[in-house]
Amino acid sequence: MLFKKIVFFRLFFLLILAEAPLPGQQSLTFFFMHDVPQSNLVNPAIQPECRLFIGVPGLSSIHFNYNNTAFAYGDILNRIPNTDSLQLNLDQWVKQLHRTDLIGFETIANVFSLGIRYRKYYFIFNLTEKAEVSGFIPGELVELAWWGNSRFLGKKAKFNSLGVSANYYREYAFGVSKVIDKTLTWGGRAKMLFGKANITTSRGKGSLFTDEQTFDLLLRSSFRLNSSFPLTTRVNGQGNLDQIDIDGNIDWFGLLMNGQNKGLSFDGGFVYNYDEKIQLSGSILDLGLIRWKSDVSNFTQDGEISYTGTGDNSDFNSAQYINNFIDTLEN
């Protein structure tokens, strides 16, 4: 997991060859849908065919996107031979996981948009609400949960890069593209950002070691979490965090209109017609940052716990034992 204290940064680069096969993703498909004004969102050099377009609430586009690197449909469902039935194969899925996999959700609601063509230029303005959540899942953590720790006897099961990044922000974007000649069109877009809420974790480290002789366990973890959201926290006399609660009296209107978390980002792109059959296009999107200043909270955790069993005279089913063990984990 990658965490930045008060800065949000995302760099996206995409280069597409028109004759090459494309993955089935909406963002990539937009590169070749130049008749649709929304295609400009993935490449600011694209000029829609219409001379004028207007988007207003209720009629503007709403975009939902899901992506992951952990599995595809065929990785978890297999057809049973000589039948029309499918079977769930989680063992196969767990075996093909990467060291770290990404799962992401994105929602983009276009509140207002305006596009105007003037000679060789195309000017576009967009007001957009954006929310995105990305989760980073270590493959060995999934293996441990599915197969248990017997596969890790005498070595560490590592949970490095476990984390989450969640952002909600408003974007005011102004873009312009220009036809240079019959082969080349370039475009750029400047965006003013206003962050509303953020939760991001650091690139933490974690591991579980199982002794191959005694089966004693040693759990080690450290990470950092930063947030920009109304939270109520309680700290004990030792300076350790006791409780985190979401403020029950959140001013939601104030949160939506919050202008303290300002940011800037830029897009750039091109469309190049190599010949009548081949078109090249590429873009760099969301190159910038947001400085989070309102309702900022920073949390750190660094510690370890060893577990050597319940002992000869203890009862694992005892409620008191379970409560004491949970208290130890919390501390």
C-alpha cells in the first residue's frame, strides 16, 4: 500500500495502437469513440464530432468502473467436462495471485459540461464529482486465510503492502485541443481540485512467523493511516489510541462545500494519424496533487505479539481467556 501524508498523486499513461487488440474496459474503449463527447475525458486531444454539446444534471454522464489484478472470470469458475455446469475453483484462484494485487472502484458523476468548436480549436469545460477506492491485497495473506499456516512452517508469511486509498473530490476542468495538421492533434487540460474526504494508509509491513517445532506464533505489523474526515478520537494515559468514532454530528452540507483541501492536476494527450489504417493516441491523466488540511488525523501502529499456546492448566474455551487475548491484540 502506498500512503502519502497530505498529498494525493496519480499518474496514468496509456499508449494505444489502433490495430492492436484491446482489453474489455470502458476507459480504453473510449479512445476510439470520438463521436461521444466523453471520449475527451481519457484523452484531452480528442475532438468530438459535434460543434456544441451541453451536459446538465440528470442528463450528463455517470461513470462506474471496477478493476482488479487478482482474478478474471475464468480464474475462479471452470466448466465441468461434458456438462453445462460451472464449478467454483478457489484453489486455482489462490495459486495464481500476485505478490500484491489491486482492487479498485471508481464513480464519476458529470454535473455540468460544455464543449464548443472554434475553427481548429475545441474548448471543453467540466464540473465533476469523483470518488475512488483502491485496495492493495498481499497474495500471501490470502494464502494464509485459505490454506492456513501449515504452508509457512519455519518461515514468515508476509503481508507487506496491505492497505487502502480512498478519495472523494470535486473537479473543475478546462481543456483545449487543436488540430495541428491532417495527421496530428494535441490537447491539454488544467483542473482545479477540491478534496472532500480522504483515507490513505502507508506502505506498511506485516508478517506471521510459525515455529516449525513448537508452532509458536509471532505476529509483527507496522503501518500509518492518514485521514481528512470528521473523526472523534480518545487517547489513554499512555498516549495510545483507545477509540475512533465517526462524528455523529457531521455537517454534510459543509463537507460537500468544503474548499480548504485545494489541489491542481493536469492532463495531456495527442492523436496521430499515421496513415489511413493506423491511428496512434496517448495521454497522461491526473498528474497533480491535493493538499489535505481540514479535519486531518494521523495514526501510526508498530508492534508485535507472540502466542505460545494456552498452557497446560488453561482453558481456551474460557470467556476470560478469550477476553484477555483480545485485549492483548488491541494493545
